[in-house]
Amino acid sequence: MERILITGALGQLGHEFIKYFNNKDIFVLATDIKDPPKNLPCLFEFADVLNKERIDLLVKKYKINTVYHLVAVLSANGEKNPYNSWKVNMESFQNIIEISVNNKIKKVFWPSSIAVFGTESNLDFVSQNPAMNPETIYGVSKLAGEKLANYYFNRFELDIRSLRYPGIISIDTLPGGGTTDYIIEMLNSAKNKSDYTCFLNKETRLPMMYIDDAIEAAIKLMSVDRKKLTISSSYNVTGFSITPFELANEIKSRGIDITVDYKPDFRQEIANSWPKDIDDSISNKDWGWSCNFSLKKTLDKVFN
Ligand code: SER
């Protein structure tokens, strides 16, 4: 039986993984440093992943064999406090890796991000392994994490699997402190019929993915025979690419009359260093990835 520990379980991805695992024959322990909602459908323990002893104890106590390590300070928040961002993103991952090796954890899922790329990565269509010089502390920590994953797989055969997520679109659970968050903010404004001021300029093209695809991709990657995986850092994946202006027009074409203003702030520079589109053909070849949710299907879900 799979016995899963989810760290950062009350964040955007965590909530959705908990929903996905619910009612399956899987034991789930959720951990976070916030109080859980009353209706959380799995066991919860308050735990800070920077406290290695506490996590080690929980892994032993609940006989955990699989970890979804989702703790992260995202790109925009990270720039406000790079020291803390590195600490949370990297020390927590190092702790999870060490605990996993020592407790013979079978598999670890750890999300990487499009933030690992930079302006030298041929941003119009980013391949799996271009030049990578990330320009945010978030991207730097994610790229370092990818190298760490690769190292621990080669040296200790620790089975860490990872995806470079684009912006993830979920309506029920919000992200927080990311650069791709604008898309969720604009969609929620449209749902509430209120106007929206976008913090990116109207031409900023970024790759996005509907939450169901994000979960499905992780589950698929985690269930495939490791021998099929040719990459032990992190796989490119994407759904579709869009600009704020195109999104505003799509919303209007659905009969929702919102006014969108554009007031780019510091997040514009971050977005300028990220891919416009992603080549995820190696994911397709290695483990059969293809996205289900086009822009249209995503908006159908959002506005159903
Ligand atoms: N969604 C993340 C962010 O904007 C990117 O991985 O920071």
C-alpha cells in the first residue's frame, strides 16, 4: 500500500493531490505550518520541513514510503527575501532527501518550474536542456534542486521524479506569490464580474496548465517504470501559452464584460526571463505525457 507524506499540503498543489488521493486505497499524511481546514479528508500533522527531526519522526511513525514534497516560496515572493527563499526551498528539499535515503523511501515527487530558464534559454520555444541561467532566487533554487535530484539518483539511487511546471490554473485553491498568478486573478475577477488590473503587460506570453493536468502529469510520472525515464533532473511539461490580452479577449468572447488595465510591476522582469512556449516532447516519448486541457477546455471548466 502506498503511504504518502505530502509537505506543503495546504498550498495550491497540495489541496488537489489530497483530493485526488481521497477514496483511493492510499494512506495520506498531510503536513504544513498552517492550520488545516476542518473538512480536510486525510490525517494532518503540523510540521515545519526545516525541522528534520520532526519530519523523520513522522516518516517513521506513519511508515511513509512515498513523499510529495511541495513546500516552496514562489518567484515573486522569493524576490522579497532571497535568503529565506533559498532556505525554505533548498534546506527543506535537502532534509527530505536525507530522510528519504535513511528511511528507504521508494519515491519522491518534487515540482520544479519554468523559472529554471533564463533569457539565454531560447524562450520562444524552450527545449529540455538549453542554457539555463535563472534570474530569480526561486529559479536558482529550483535549478539547484534539479541538480541535487540528479546527484542523489546517481549516487544513492533515490528515485526522485520531477516536472517543470508552468503556471498552474486552479480556481478553488489559490497559489500565492507567483508571477503566473495573474491568470487566476483575472479569471476570478471575471467570475465575480469585477474589473482587473494586470501586473504584467498585455503582450506577456507564458505557458500555463490546468490543475487537473498538473495532477495527472505527476501521477503518471510517478507510476511509470523508472527504467523508462531518461531524465533524472526534471521534465518539461506544458498545457498552452497565452498573453493577458488574449485571455481578456477570450473572457469577453464568453459574454463577460470586464475591463482589464495593465500596470506592470517588478514581476514583468521575471516574466520576461521565462519561456513563451515549451517543448515537452521528451515527456511524451518517455512516459506518454500529453495535456488534456486546451485553453478552451480550461475556460469551460472555469466558467461552467
Ligand atoms: N507559478 C510559479 C510562479 O509564478 C512558476 O513556477 O512563481
